[in-house]
Amino acid sequence: MFNKTSSYFFQKYGDTYTSLPEDAQLFPQETLKIDNKSVNSVFYNEDDVYIHVDDGIVMLCISKENKMQTFEQFVIHHTIRLKKHVHFNFFAISQEASLTIRKRNDCEISTKRIDGHVIDCNRILPEFSIQEILVYYYQVKNTNYAFQGESHQYWELTFIDSGRLITEIEGKSFVLNQYDCILYSPGQFHSQRTDNDNACSYLTVIFEMSEFPPNLLSNKIFHASRDIVYTLQNFINATEKEGSFYKDLCICYLNETIIQLLQLQTTKAVKVANSPMQQKIEDEFLNEIIIYINDNIYSPITIEQLCHEFSTSRSSLQQLFNKNLKIAPKQYISHLKLKKAKYLIKENKYTISEISEKLGFTSIHYFSRKFKQEFKIAPSDYAKTIYK
């Protein structure tokens, strides 16, 4: 998440104004046009400096020390004043940008090399994109089915819904079972067949994707996590609907599937429920527990209390939350209470002490510590940013 210069965290470096202070309006000004996405040097000011973005979106890179690890980044919001003796420079988040710098005549701004490395703008850019889905179809093949093979200049995804499929890619055999999937990269010759004992039903999607290293996806069997199965179900549902933007939705779901397959190589997968019915039961049970937690948010809620209320064991409750929400039940309760605390602070009806007591925390000190761990800011300081 990006921070803005209007946030609490910027205050150690300067102030933010909705309009330029009157005394600063008399200062000489200089316009700076920027299009760089990295910096290896910074400015150092001997006096206060005022900055206003005239065009585009600008990221301020700033530190009190000229050390690589101490620099922080803030999107410039409104007009800002930088306190003297800070090291700073700018990135253009947009394609290009321009800003106005105002300073006193006798204020010197020097340039220094960054002690360490080049600092890059943390740009959010896609590493790949699916340009077109050519065809998709769901196939059911009996035992002893054989497809002699083909190669084409597109990517192809095969996902096994049930049964077993044997595929050969450039002479190497792979056996795919339920919830397994494989990708054929452009130009790969591949064949498919079933054996004597197992029929197979599977989804095939052929698509065009921007340049992407084939070695990250090719010649590998991926066993789909529950999230991947859910995304592919959404893909199938989207293909069956008509109306505005459903084609875009299909591409989004396929993009998400490819990302999830890539992440599967570095993260532990959540297993798929044994059956859709089992997952439905789990969802309903979890939903009841979550409703109960929300209804009792102003009371102390213990794991023992939940186990007693819903006639389940501690280990079963733990497994239910970890599998479906990827969080422990105790953490979930704490996270929910702290989100509620944030909302109550915004309402400005209660003191911090009253909010702590209202939400069932054992002490205001414990509440403050948990709040700061969760949001990286003390509740009293967060209140100051809201009221300001």
C-alpha cells in the first residue's frame, strides 16, 4: 500500500497544506520536469523547501540519512513543506510529471550520491497478459481414447476434472489425475490418451499470451489448490453467460489461474475438498461461526467458547479456519476487533480507553500494542490523523 504525504508517517519529514502558505508565495520558484523511474542521487536542503505537483503523479523518495535502507516513499498529495536537512528526490509514477519547488534565495540545495544502491520506483506492472482466448471446451473421453497429437503456436491448458489422462510432450510421458493440470507452450508437440481402466473428463483452453518464459510453466504437472479449482469454476460459469464484459471476465479468470499456478510453485497449496457437498457443508458451518463472532464482537471471545458453542474440537476449528480463510481463529477474532476499533476511532464518539474496554481487551496497553502491530501506528496517533 502506498503512503501519501498527507499521512501521519510523513510528519517527521514535513507538513502538508491544501494551499501554499502566504509567506512561501513570495519565494522564488523553479519548475522541474521528471520522467525517471529510479534515482541514484538525492537533493539535500539547508532550509525548508515547498513543493507542489503541477502535472502527473509524483513519488517522493526521502530520508533523514543518506543510506539506502532508510529511504521512504510517499505519493505527493497537495502542497508539501520539507523540513531542512533531509535527503530527497522524485520518481514520476505517471509517464511524466512536473512540479514546482519554492525556496528562499539563500537556501542552498546540494546534490549527493546515494550511499548504497539505485532506488527504484515500485511500479505495479503486469509480468504477462492473456491477449486472446481462441477456444475452450469441456471433453469427456471413455477408456482407450487416443489423440495422436499436434503442435500449434499458442498456449494450451488442460485441467482434469475427473479420471486420468496420459499426455506425451515431445517424447516424455505425464500422468494427470483429478485436479491436475498441465500447460503446453507454443510449438510443443503433445498427444493425449486414456488407459484401459479410466475414463476422463477435462477442460481445455487454448489462448494467446504475451511473451513469457516457457520454463516457468512447461513440462510440469500442477495439482490444483482449492483456489485454482474455484477460479476455473468461475471461468466456466462466465463462459456460459451473455451480456456486457463477460469476455473480459473470462480473460481475468484465466489470468488469475495462470498466476495461481505460478504461485503454487512457491506456496503451500490448500487441498481441495473431497467433494462439492463437503465444501458446501464446511462453508455453511464456517459462516455460522463468523456470524456468531460478529454478533458478539463487543464481548471477549475465546476459542474454548467457540468450541463449546458449535460442538467442535479445537483442532477441527483450527483446521476449518486455516483451510478456508488461511488464518487461525484467534487471529481472525483479533483482526476483526481491531478493524472495529479503527471504525470506532473514526466515529469519534468514544475515547481510546472506552473503545478498548468496549471491545473486550484486557487492558488499554494490550489493546494499543495489538493495534500498532496490526496497523503500524498507535491508536492515539491514528486518531490524530483522522481528526486533523
